[in-house]
Amino acid sequence: MKRVLHPLVQKTKIELKRLDKIKERRSWEEQRKYNGEFLPISVEPKLRARALKFMSDLIHLLEANGHGIKFEYDRCHIEMYGQLTEINLRQKYFRKRIKDSWGYGTDTYEKSDKLEFQVGSYARKGWIDRKTKSLEDYLQVIYDYIEKDSKRWADLRERQRIQEEKNKILREQEAEKARLIAIKAEKLEKLILDAEKYEKAVKIRTYLKAFEEKMNSNNGLSTYEGKEYLKWAYQQAEEIDPLTDVYM
């Protein structure tokens, strides 16, 4: 029984037919829009039936195993295990070096009737029609390659996530340790400062008692100035003493 083309393939087929009738070269914006909605199939009409069927079989295989196609960043990807693999199906062009009458070489490109399926965006991996093996024969090989690569990246990113979680915990622990050390240092600094203030207050009171005794022996405290001075001086000691506001 002949399998019906996948809906996304049908959608792409209709769009490609529409584009066949347009003579003008597509603008960058039109190309970007196409890349973000339709399958990346770039072949002449004579190869299109094969290309569409191959894409349909690939998508059906993906969906049968719980995977699918996802458009992101204006590109078409296969999504497996949370990983995106960019794909492209094109008509293979072979580069040919020719020389003019002066012996200078230039590159030209000759069309072929071969289909090439590519994965990746930079270091691309590709499969192409061979004399003894068609692109369709590579379908399971292509699927297995993408699955293995996706699992590898998924495992790597999971390990990275786990490591980042560990690093985050360590950073938080180090931050808490630093916070406690800072609190301890601040408390110690305050303790030393309070002890110094207390020592000053004690010295002032000791001095004032001696001053008071001296003044009493000379009847100096009977004066208004002497009483006011002692009142003011004891108040200074109270303000300096950190124990003044401590209630036991």
C-alpha cells in the first residue's frame, strides 16, 4: 500500500509548485520566510517526487519513534531528545575546474541527477546517491546517525547541567561561608571596640572619683561650676560605656 505524503511534505510540495511559476529571484525576506515554514528541499522538478517521498518517509520514521521536525531560527531541524539537528535535501552539484585559452582556471558547477541529504549547520555530514546505493537506502543509516549524535549531545548537556548544579551549590556554600566569616569578623571588631570604649569609661569614672575626692578635700564641689562639670563628665562616661544600655 502506497503511503500518503506527510502533511508537512504536502504543504511544501504546494509551495514549491507555486514558486516554480515565479520567475523573479526570491528576496532575502521571502527566503527567510520559506526556511522557517517549509522543508529544505532544493531540487529540479524532475527530482522532486523522489525528494518529497524521501522526506515523507523520514518524517514518518521520526514520528514512529517519538521524534519530529521543528522550525527554529528560520531553519528546519530534526528534534530528538531535546536536541536540534539542521537538515537539508538538495540536488548535488559537482564542481569542475576549467581553463580558458590563456590557461587561467575557473570553477563551474555541473548539475547531476543525484540527491544529497545533509545534517548539521557548519561541519555537515552528508549522504548521496551512489552507483550501487540510492539515498533511500540510507534512510535507516541517517536516522541512526542523528539518533546517536542527539543522544551524545543530550547526555553531554545533562552532565553539564548536573555539573552546573553542583557548581551552583558549591558557590552558594562558599558564599555562605564567606558571609559567616564576615559576620564573625564584624562581631569581633565590635567586641574589641566595645571593650576599648568600656575601658575608657572606667578610666573616666576612676578619674572622676579621684577628682571628686580632691575637690571635696578643698571644698571645691560647693561651687556651681564644679557640680556641673561632674554631671557633664559622668554623662560622657555613660555615653561611652557600651554596657549602659545592656539590661541583665
